Amino acid sequence: MAIAGGIAAYKGAELVRLLKKQGADVRVILSRGAREFITPLTMQALSGEPVHTELLDESAEAGMGHIELARWADLLVIAPATADVIARLAHGRADDLMTTAALATAAPVAVAPAMNQQMWANAATQENLILLTQRGIQIIGPDQGEQACGDVGPGRLLEPAQILQALQSRFSSRQLDNKKVVITAGPTVEAIDPVRFLSNHSSGKMGYALARACAEAGAEVTLISGPVHLSPPDRVRLLSVTSAIEMHDASIQEADGADLFIGAAAVADFRVSNPAREKIKKNAQPDLTLTLVENPDVIAAVCQLARRPTLVVGFAAETSDLLSHAREKRVKKGLDLVIANDVSDPHTSFGSDQNAVHLIGALSEQHLALASKQVIAEKIVSILAERLSEPAAASS
Ligand code: CTP
């Protein structure tokens, strides 16, 4: 792991601690600039290894030289990476230990940028980033928000835990390699007039966590999402939709011939039959009556496709009689599996970061106890991958 000079260098120290906690062997390269912010001694204490600082340092080269260091790593992560480091990487420079190691390693390279928002927005930086991406270098972040210099905007180093999560995807299982997965997520929004709508409290977190877990397991993932405040996970194709009809049409097109379809969206059951073209004025009428018509059932339509996905998995978010409602929904919609969760429980209600679910199949049921939505998603994906690998078991 390499740390470049910047105020965010201290977060690099935290990332080393988190990587060690995950069981990784970490060797740290500190640039000259980074040493103005953080000492080699700190990094040595955190990594439990000697810290590498110079490209050509007799004593360091006698231990592990720069080429050996580059060969030793399974992954090189540069966090924080300044605009200058990104520029030097883009141009293949080898003028310090960090950039030389990046050139000399056969391991994947990941870069977590941190810089002033104007420097981030500069065309030179953006063009350099495109070059790095084209060469397969993973760009992690940056985050948005208040900066050390007082500016507000993109350029903050992501939190170490988020960088760790992105790095872990590099070492993910390949359980869903070559599988095509389509996931719906979030709410749908049904217009009343150009400024008002009907919708629900779905945050999209569970669907996005599933999309991330499927991508990390090697799947080709299409995420059909209603309006949410979440960024799509890496390597996931996002199709943004608004209404249930749009979600239906996108799902029918994308799910055709897919291996796995997961309906995690909270699709609005009804839409306004005739949304007003102009904003409805309250003075124009003392009462307002909206006529609602039923929306198509997206997941039931996916089950009717001629080239139905091998596994179709729905959700049942219930406030009472969780298991019996969920079992009924599985049969009524023709699903292979229903994932039932109790949204009346504050730990697992809409918008929560945690969930506890029951997986309900035709022949077996399984409970996954309260955990973060990401952990629950990973467990679900592992179970689904196992079922997909035994086609005869798809409906068990
Ligand atoms: N679903 C769907 N299209 C709809 C309604 C629901 O695809 N128009 C999917 C959801 O994505 C979920 C499952 O069906 O996977 C169950 O959703 P839920 O809202 O619990 O079921 P409903 O059929 O709407 O039943 P109810 O609202 O009466 O409980």
C-alpha cells in the first residue's frame, strides 16, 4: 500500500489498520510528501513491517528491493493518491518508489484519489483518470463534501472502510461467473401532476447491496432502479426508471434469458389513471379525487417470459403474518423463492442499514438473522449461486 503526500494521509494509516484486521500482509510505501504528514514509525507500528520510502536506498534495497516489493504484492493500493501521483501514473513515470512499484507490478493497482475539488474537476486530472481506467486501474472514490481547504465538492478521500470494501471485491468469489443477473430496486414514483407524485419509503439499500454482492461474485449485473439516493456499485449497469410501467418494460427486456432475476423494488401497486399535464391548482376545485388504476406486476410478468430466468426471486415486505403472506406470494406470482422481511420491526424497517430475512422456497425455508444489508446480501447471493449451479434444485 502506498501513501502519497496530502492531508488525507492519516486516513491511509487507518486503512492499513483495517487491512491488517482482515488478515492481509501489508507493506507500506510512504512518499516524501506523505512523510510531512505521517511518520514511517507510525506506519511500521501499524503494518508490523519496515516502511519503504526511497527508490534507491542502499539499506532498503538490501532488504526488499523495489522490484521484489512490486513482485511480492497481490494488490497495490495508493491511498490517498494526489493529482500529481495520478498524473505521473498516467504518463508511466518511474521517478519515485511509488510510481516505480506501480509500473513494475503485475498485480492489480487501485487508486483512491484525494485532492481539492477544482484540481479534481480539472480536465488534465480527468483525462489522466480516463487513461488509468483504460489500463484497468481501479479508481476508488473520491467522496463529496467539505474539504480541508474549506472548499466543498468532490475530491475527499473515501472513508477507509469504504476503500476496504471496494478492495475486497478484487478478491471476491467467482460463484456467479458468466451469469446474467437482473435486479429491480428502490421505489417507483407515479405522477399525479408535473410536481406531485405517489410513492413509498423504499430506500433501495437491499437491492443495491444485492447488486454489489452479485457483481462481486462475478455476475454481469443490470440494476433497474427507481429514484434513490445511492450510487450504483462498481461494475453494475444501472438503468434508472421512474414509474412502475417503465420498470416493467425495462425488466421484460432485460430479464429475457437471464440466469437470475431478483425483484427487490417496492413497485407502486397503483398509478393515477390520468395524471394532470399542468400543476393542479388548489383553488380550482374544493375536493380532489384521484382515480387509481392497478400497475402491472413486474415480477409476475418476468415469470411468464418464454425465456424465463432460471431463478426468479421476489421480496415480501410485510407488517403482519410474515411467513404466510410470503408463502402465498411465492405461489401466486410463480416465484422460485421469496425473501420475507418484517418492515414493522424498527431494526428491519424501510431505510434501515440492517435486515433479517426468511428465504422461502417450495421445499425448504431458511432464516438469516439480523446483520448489515451487505452481509445479508452476500449470504443470499451465495445461496442463490448454489441453487443456480444445480438447475434441478432451482425450484426447491
Ligand atoms: N412486485 C412487482 N410488481 C408489482 C408489485 C410487486 O414486481 N407491481 C414484486 C416486488 O418487487 C416484490 C414482490 O413482487 O418482489 C412482492 O411485492 P409486494 O409489494 O410485497 O407484493 P404485492 O403483490 O404488491 O402485494 P401487497 O402489496 O398486496 O402485499
